[in-house]
Amino acid sequence: MTKGDPLSQIEFFMTPGYGPKMRANLHYNQALRIGDRVEISGQGGWDDNLRFPADLEDEIVRAFDNVERTLATAGASWGDVVSVNSYHVPTAADTIGDEHTRVMVEQFRKRMGDRAPIWTQIGVPALGAPGMRVEIRVTAVLGANA
């Protein structure tokens, strides 16, 4: 890369705990920062050993926690989030399911207060790990909550 090359301004980050495992095993980073913009990869409701809770609500809350941890590695927080894409394995035949939506909205209100991001909620047949039911990907702009 040469000086002034836009790629030279990209910083990549790994979430402490599970991030190095993801980097070694699946060859990707958890977040990147370009100037005041932070993008994160989809975060699931796993623990540091990549295990999922049995309860769907616990999994969604843990996914929000993992988004928070990942944002922090790049100097951001939920207060900087402007866009959310969430991916859900549906619990109902013709919809994602009320429990998914209820917990997502509760977590938005808890973590972002009156600020509301743009949000796309997508139902999918499967996610990247066995037993995974939710994945959350966000974009943050530093200072968006100022």
C-alpha cells in the first residue's frame, strides 16, 4: 500500500475472548474502522468458547453483549450505532416470531434509549454455527450520539 491509499486507513479488530479463535479458524476479523465509521461482522449469542444458551432470549441478549464488546474494540458503543441488520432462524411458520422481535426491541431501548437506528430484520433457514438462532451486524458512526 502507498501513502494516501484508502486501504492504509483501515484498522481491523478482534473481539477479546472469541475473536482470536474466529480469526484462526475462519480467517476473519470482528470489526473494522475507517475514520469515524465502524463496521462489525455478524455477532451471535455465543460465549467465549462458542457455545450458545438454550434459551432464545438469553441468546439474543448475549448477541447484543457481543456487539457491544466488538464495538468497544474499535472505540465505539451502542450510542454510535446507526444501522442494524439482524438475521433470525424463525420460530413461526410465516414470521420470524414475536419472541425474536420483542427481545430485539427491548434491547434497542435498553442500550440506545430514545435513539432508534435503521433496522432490517431478516428470517433465514440457518446461520453459521449449529444451533445458532440469531446474528446481529451493525454500522456505527463515532459521535453519532453527540
